[in-house]
Amino acid sequence: MRVHFVVHESFEAPGAYEQWASARGWDITYSRVYEHEPLSSSADGIDLLVVMGGPQSPATTVQECPHFNAAAEKQLIAQCVQQGAAVVGVCLGSQLIGEALGAPYAHSPQREIGLFPIMLTQAGLNDPLLADFGRGLPVGHWHGDMPGLTADCAVLATSEGCPRQIVRYQPRVYGFQCHLEFTSTTIEPLIDASTDELTRYANLPFVQSPAELRANDYRPMNEVLFGFLDRLVATPAR
């Protein structure tokens, strides 16, 4: 199995997604666009596409950020969906999935940075891929936007600050506005790259301090993510 990661910034690492793929022995390839590595030219050979987060939005232009080409990424996502690959989007990646399928992204009611609980909807409770989530659990967040909704998608989880935390677009296509991939190692570069942001939003209700971000135990949500991914890749393509 080939797992391909699209990584937008050095400080937004695949974290637990990468740990899972490595532990399972899958072939791992990357488009580190911040290093100007090209996107995969086609969906051929990609069994699971994981599109990571970043400070950009789907509306960010190439003029504003030369290494980020939203149109090209949406085209790759659409090709993977059409060819039956599993697709997971994280934060910005989830918004790009929605846009690739015709649903514009939106601003979240609240900015969320830190470890806060998500709650599964009835659709989420009925989704077998989320069997390890219980009725909800604390997960990582770092966002101000959220993915768009297509006519046939299902919102599987919400939070107090954002009504679109996990969206199932198709049986093997999921958008995670939340960050189950955070680890104690990957959170450090995010903190270092976000000093101004953390200061600017320090008084908001769903924003943790750097000390709180460092003190969080991200391992339980990582384990839940591993179970989801195992079930995802075991789901037959239609």
C-alpha cells in the first residue's frame, strides 16, 4: 500500500499519521510543497492520500504563497476520489476536500487551538470507522476555518467551538478539521511558528497557552486515529 502525504509547511508535520503508516509497513511518499516538491502528477498508485494542514486557506493564491497551489491540490484530490483511493484531509486538507467536491469552505464560529473535546453526532455514532471514538474525546485543534458541506456528506463530529469537526464525504473520503496527529514532538514547531498568533488570541475561550499545549497528553487520540486508519484502508473501494 502506498500512502502519499501532501505537507504544506515544515511545522505542520504528519505526526501520528506518519507513525501509523510506518508502523504498518506501508510505502510512504511525500509532496513537501514548502520545499517546492511537486504534487503527484496523477492519482495512479496512491492507495491513501493524506492532505495536511497549514496556515493557508483554500482561497490563498499562488501570488500570496508561491508554494501553495490550491487548484492543483483540489485536482489531485478529485482524481484520487474518482479512482477509488482513500482520502483524508486534515484542517486545511479537509477544506480542500470539500472544495474539490464542490463545497466552499467557511469560517468557524470560534477559533480553536489546543486540546478540547469533540462530540459524535448520531451519524458519527453509527459510523463503524469511528468505533473507538466512544461518544467523543479530547482531540487537537488549530484552526479558524472549517470544511464545506456537500449535499450527500455527513457531519460525524462537532465541538463547542465548531460544528464541522469530522465530515464523511464518501465511504472512504473523510475530512478532519481537528488534529488527531499532534504529538508532544510535533507540537513544538507549531508553537515556535505561532508566537504572534498565540499572543493575539490568548484571551479567546478555546485557545490554550504554550504551556498548556506542551502539557497535553496526545497519545490517547493518536491511538484512536490508528484504529480509524486501519478500518479506513480495510474498507473496500466501490
